[in-house]
Amino acid sequence: MKPATRYFGRFSAVVLTTGAVLVGAAGTAGADPIPGCTAGDVTAVMTGVSASMTTYLFTHPDVNDFMSSLQGLSKSDAKQRTQAYLSANPQVRDELTAIRQPGVDLRNRCNIPLKAEIASVI
């Protein structure tokens, strides 16, 4: 299996797991769910973010190669290298931030704590 294929498999698993955690966090917040914060809403937003990220990585091979190079690194090493890469490539940082923005907006709108996210290096 190609490293990029494994990366996308892991990336998809993280996105799906994140959605599940977000749903759990949103579901325990109160009896009446906040409009737009149902399990379906969370899944739809995270699916859109995942699809946008997939398209971006396939259309930006240099970024895809960098992200693929993080496989096997510890979380702290991957985070440090990613932060350095994004600092050196502000346009990429801004584009990835824009892709992730719907998830950030959802978290803020639905009062989902930051700790509910599985992994975030941006």
C-alpha cells in the first residue's frame, strides 16, 4: 500500500473519529440540542472538511508529499515539523486554515470544547 494511501486512510479515520467525539461532546451538553449541532450536522460538516482536504492535497502534490512524510513520527515531532512548514509556507497555512474553518465554526457554534478534537496541528 502506498504511503499516501495509508495517510488518507488514517486521515479519514481521524476525521470520522473526531466527528464521533464531537457528536458525543455535543450530545451530552444538554437535553435540547443547539440547532445545527445534531449528529447529522456534525457528520456533514466533517465530511465536507475531509473532502475539501482530500481535493486540496491531491491538487497540491508538494503539500501532499510533506504531509505524507509525517508518517511514523511522534505526535510532537509531527506537530513541530508541521508548524515549521506552515510558518515557511504562509499561503498553504492560510489555505488549510480556510478548509478547516467550517469545523472550527461548528465547534464554536455548538459549544464543543477544543479538547474534543482528536488532533490539530494548525
